[in-house]
Amino acid sequence: MKIPGFSFLEEIESRFGVTFENKGKLKKIIEKHPMFISSYYAELIDWNNPDDPLKKIVFPSVDELNVSGSYDTSGEKENTVITGLQHKYRETALLLVTNRCAGYCRHCFRKRMVGIPTEETVKIFDMAVDYIKEHGEITNVLISGGDPLTLPTEVIDYFLKELKKVPHLKFVRIGTRIPVFYPERIYDDSKLLSIFDKFSKEKALYVVTHFNHEREVTEEAAQAVRVLTRSGVVVSNQTVLLKGVNDDPEIFSSLMKSLVSINVLPYYVFQCRPVKRVKSHFQVPLKAGYEIIEKAKQKLDGFGKRFKYIMSHKTGKIEIVGIIGKEIYLKYHQAKDYRKVGKLFKRILTPSAGWLDDLKRPEKEREFVL
């Protein structure tokens, strides 16, 4: 699928009449982690504002020269059972079906592979389906990447038809940023919508979007969501808390209100992972993040604050429950070791800590409080 957009600095300079500083450094970054900004999304950016939040999401920064952190913060390599198939949580299989997206987010936690030749995506889809068939504990499949909706409609149709044959699957999720970066791919493709409609009549189909700022919630994005819901798809959203983008209670609450208004269900808010070339300039410390989220919740109704504030750690999805004094309370919302699910525990919190591994375990404290 050909998506109109920009991969080179000079293209943006010519189209929007701007001049970029540090072009030499930016080009070195792009050689390592490619840039792609869809034409649609580029028009939403104020290119004359160096602090434009949408620009920060997709345009490279010299801060990406900072390589502190890890390229695999959630242990994806160790959970890969077949090339392109991960089985970290008992009930869920994760399929990486492409390394392409309709726009390359600079904060991407799969920065190691997106837009870059990779051996991490599914090579033989039928082998992945056979694995899922052999594991009756798997109740759902998450199709991710890259962005699955950049694939041809015929390929998506094949994936869903094969998964529909697995009797113990209850639902399928598709993780995509297409409604944000290239919404016409959805509302202009009647065949895709027909495929979704047919599938959703037999098994539940969820599209998990990724809106990070209210300005991404355009009329075009709303139209994409409308046609998805008319096709029987449930649309939910995962947001990443990002420094300089949405780390403000007013901005954050406005985003949640906008999502609810177009029938998108807030699902997760992720603590930005300590990814190489990401952590240094995008990660908000946990203490500040918790305070931002709680202040934002005060401005929201019940629908707007249904999300959970989560760290997607290598041991599991850890909910950030609360802070009392110098202690932060955490809970395993999901875990690689399923016996930990629901377990509450605490750590000593410092103002600069941004991840579980930065937190100190209390002395003489049991591993779990409950």
C-alpha cells in the first residue's frame, strides 16, 4: 500500500517553507531510525512552532543521539515462540505481521524494528495459526507490528479468515495508528469494512488505536471510527504519557474527552518505556506522571477515566495504583507468571524514577503486600 508522505528533510522544507537546524545530525538519526510522516498528518503540524506536540511525535530530534535504555524493554525476544509470534501472557498470542507504519513515532517501543529490515515479523502465518490451535488456553490474538492496516486488504482478510477457524479464540484485536495517520485508508475501503463486518458477526473484533493528543482527533479520524463501529468493531485507545506532548492535566483530560466524544474507549495509558533514543526526552518520571494522571481524572467523568495507568514491564503489565509518602503502590494487572496477577506490592519512590527497575524494594518487606 502506497501512503503519501515525507521521508526526507528536504521534502518537508520544500512543502512547508521551513529550514531545519542540525540537519547533519538529524540525517544520521534518520539513517538509524527512518522518518516517515504521512501527508495527512504533516498538515496537522505547525512547522513554525519548534514545540508543536504533533511534530515531537513524528519528527526526529537530536535527543535521539542519547542511547541510554534498551531496545527491548518488555522482554519480547524471550517471549517469541515462533518468528513473529509472542506468547507472554497465557490467554494472549501476539502476532507481529509487518515492520511498516503509516507514520513512524519517535517514541515507538519497537524502535529496533519499525521501518527497518527485520527478522522479527511473521514469515509463515499458517505456522503461527497452528501454534494458536495447539494452545487451547489462548483466548485472543493481538495482530500488531508495525501497523497491520498498512497491509493489503486481501492479506488482512486471509489473516482473519484463518483465525476465525480457531474454535477457542473469543476475540481478535488489531493494533493500529491508521485512524490517526491515514484515516481515509479505512473509510474509503468498503471491502475492508465488509471483511470486518463479516468477522464481527462470528467473533468479537477490536481495533486498538493510539491517539496521544487532542489535535489528532480530527473529523477525518472521527469518520474512520464511525465506519468501524458501524461494521461491528469495538474501538479502544492506548495513549503513551509523553514529555512535551501530553504531560499536562488539561491537555490529557481534553484528549480523553475528545476520544469518548467520537466513541473511542480509553483503555490503557502507558508509562513511556526506557527505550534507547526515547527514554531521555520522552519519559515522564513516575511521581510526576501519577500526579498528572490523577489531576486529569478530576476533570473527567466515569467514561473518560476508565483507563489504567500501566508500565508494560518484562514481568508483566503493572498498574500504578497510588503514592503515599515516599512509597508507590503497584499491582500486576497482567503477568508472565500468571500467579502474580492481581498481586499488590510497593516500592520506594524517588522523584526521578521512571521505571520499575529504578525503584528500591523496602527493607524487611515481603515481596507482595497482598
